[in-house]
Amino acid sequence: MLPDGISLGRLQGPLSALASISPHFTGAVRISEPGGTGFVLVQNGKPYGAAFENSGKGLLLSGDEAYSYLFERPSLDSELIAYTGEETEAAREASSEAGCLISEGGAKPSSRIGSVDTSCLDQIVRQPGVAAVSVFHEGFALQSLGSADFEQVAAVAEDLLRAGTRITGDMEMGDLSQIILETPAGKLIIAPYGDLSLCILTKPDANLGLIRLSIRGMQENPE
């Protein structure tokens, strides 16, 4: 029923935290889990169509009911599919015919997909010596501020966090708070941020104390 589009990769997590290459993602979130399949259609970050079916449970949902059900799930296995303008119109028309459109009041106000509140990022990027900051998830940058391209390093940074978490666990050091990579040209700080990850690029003379305070504030209040 839906256009093929271009796959941006498979992801796992709640619908509210699904990544995209832009905060204004346009396309489909295709959901696949044991016994159930579905989708959420998104245009410029705003959901407009949804459906979900689980034949084993006799569950068949569409529109607002499907979106609400999927939005409340703690974790989903999904695939992000990018659409062109023409494909978006085709998907919207197909959803309308199938009764899968979400009513204007059906989507939660805070349910923009692929976006992150930038207020905390603004606070960090304003710190002296900070060149750029990014929040990423499953190898995709969700939101970035400053002059740096995080798309190429997001996946590697996430691998570093996973490795660091294993090391601190094996050494019985407690939970990992951050990793710092340092060169004569500057520093790169990688830190867990709720279900997401945080990456900060600084100049050599950056005040790490102030930056660490900002990171701790984000970690303690991930919402």
C-alpha cells in the first residue's frame, strides 16, 4: 500500500525517540515485531497516519487508535523510510482510502519524531571553547548545533560508549558518565543521555568543569 521510499536503517526504541537524519523527517516508520506489523507516516516531523495489526492477539488498529497504541509502547523494532514529496502524497492518499489518517487532535503535541529540545544543547554550545554539540541515537544524529559534521562519527561514538560501559562494569567502577578523547587540536566528549547519547566537540582551552556541569544537568533531566 505504501511507497517503497529509501531506507535509512533499522532502529529500536520508543516511537518518541526514533532517530532520523533531520528533525523534519518525512517518510514512514515501518514497525515489525513478533506477531505484529504496522507503520506511522510522518511529514516534516508531524505524524499524519498510522496502522498496526497483530493477528495473534486479534488486534487491528488504524488512525488515532493505532498511533496512540504505538506511541505508548516502551520499545519498537522499526525501519525509517524516507519519502519524496510525490511519495508522501501517494502515502497520504493511500492512508486516507484505508482509514488510517490521524485526526488533527489525535497526535500528541510532544510527539514530533526525530527532534530533540535544543534548550539544553544551547546551554552547552554557549560554553567557552565549545565548537559543536549533538544528540544521537542508534548511529543517527537527531539534533546538532555548531560547526561540525557528526553524521560520520555518531555510530563510532555509540560503539565507544558501549565499550566504555562494559569496561566500567567489569572494573566495578559504577555507571559510565562520560568519555573524553583529547588531541592537541581539541577534545571530544561522549556521554550517555537517557536512551540517547551526547557528543561535544571543544577547542583545546575549553573549560571542562562547566561543560561537565551542563552534561550532568542533561543526564539528570533527560526529558
